[in-house]
Amino acid sequence: MNNQQIIDFYLSGKSLAATSRFSGLSTYKLHQLFEKNNITIRTRHEQNILENMRRAKSINHNFFSTLNNENVYYLGFIAADGTVRPNRNEIKIGLSSIDRKFLEEFREKLQSERTIKDYITSNGFNVSELIFSSLKIKEDLKKYSIVPNKTTVGISMANIPEKFKLAFIKGFFDGDGCFCYLKNTNQCKITFTSYTYGILNEINEFFNNKGYIYCKKNDGTCYELTFSTTTALKIMKEFYNLNTPCLLRKKEKYEEALKLRIKI
């Protein structure tokens, strides 16, 4: 066995211990060999990521590695309505089965082999759930404060580049926002709901503080950010001028409101 075969074995993703068994060389000798050939030794954490990728069902582990409007939209959605498991590398999104197609599209973009689970809750609601596993994705989400118990820790888009913040907010709106049209007054309203005051304040600042934040519950555990007609319509127009996915039923609700306002 020559040195190049040993190097190729390690670079294929095998651990240092596995390479030692494969080559018959001690880890000390391997360090010398790799240093001489300018091969960087992976940390234990980096090796764990590779091992996780091999064990998990197929998925694009690098989906969130390089930001663009599309994947930042999904960051916003997961920030609002996703769950990151604390003791596993799982991320879960559960929606009303009305929005199952949205989950199907996301699963396809992730190139995930996982199937979507459908079930009825104890309260009689039809729910569709997508769960996928990736240590790499979990680590990438952490960069943007999307972590286990994120509502307690606090969500922020501080690390989202300015040019992608609208996409993040659009995803957050689809995950935990609402658009409504009041036919009797011909007025519109956007509402963002969160257990984290900070993220709502950041969204309000992005839209030049045109909204109003108030505490929804007396115990101070839930907040709402609202925008009234002129600003609400402007924001919705900006959302749908942006080339990203969306929850179709919310878009249709906005389009129907525009038609009704024109008629009145």
C-alpha cells in the first residue's frame, strides 16, 4: 500500500482511526504523512458531520450553505414555524394538510428521501409533517439563531445579509403571519405573531417602523406586530414581487382583497 492510497482513503471521508486501521500506521505517523502532503486533519466535529451525512437518508446537506432569496425564505419560515430537535439532528415542519403541497415542494428542493407524514390530531385537525435529518443543516440554521427552543433563546435576523432580509421576512410571514381584509371598511391588515419581541422589532425597523407591536397575552409571552392598510398592501406587493416560494392560500387571499377593493 502506497502513501497516495492512504491519503485517498482519508480524503474519501474516513476517520483518522479508520485510516489507521486501513493503513497499519499509527495516528502519529498519519499526522506526519498528512502534514508533509499538506492534508488538513479534520476536527472531531467535522468528522461527525461527515458520518452523519453517510448515515442519514439522502438530502442536500448544503442547502443553506450559500444564501439566496429562495433558501433564506425557508430560513424565515423555519424560524417562525419549524422545530429543531435538541438531542437529534432533526428539523420538523408541521402544517395544516391544506398546505401539504408547500411541504412537497420544500422536500423536493431539499432533495430529501423522507416522506411526508399525514395524521389527524386529537382535536380533529388534519396535519402534514415533514421531518428531515442533517447535522450540517442544523449547524447552518444555528448561524441565524434557528436553534432548539428558539422561542426561549430568541430569534433574530441580525446575521441575514440586508439584501436577503425581505425574503426572510416573507418566509416568517408565511410561517406565523396573517393578512386580512375587512370588507365593511375596505381596510387591510398584516399581523406577525411571535414569542420573541426582538424579531418583531427587527421586522418593524426594516419597514421603517410603520407598524405597531403589542403584547398579545397578559403574561408577556406572545407579541403581535401589525401594519395597517397602506403599509400592509405595500409590504404584500413587495413579497409577491420577490421570486421565492410562498404559501399559495395567503397569496390568493391578498389577490382577492385587491379585487374587492377595486370593485368598491
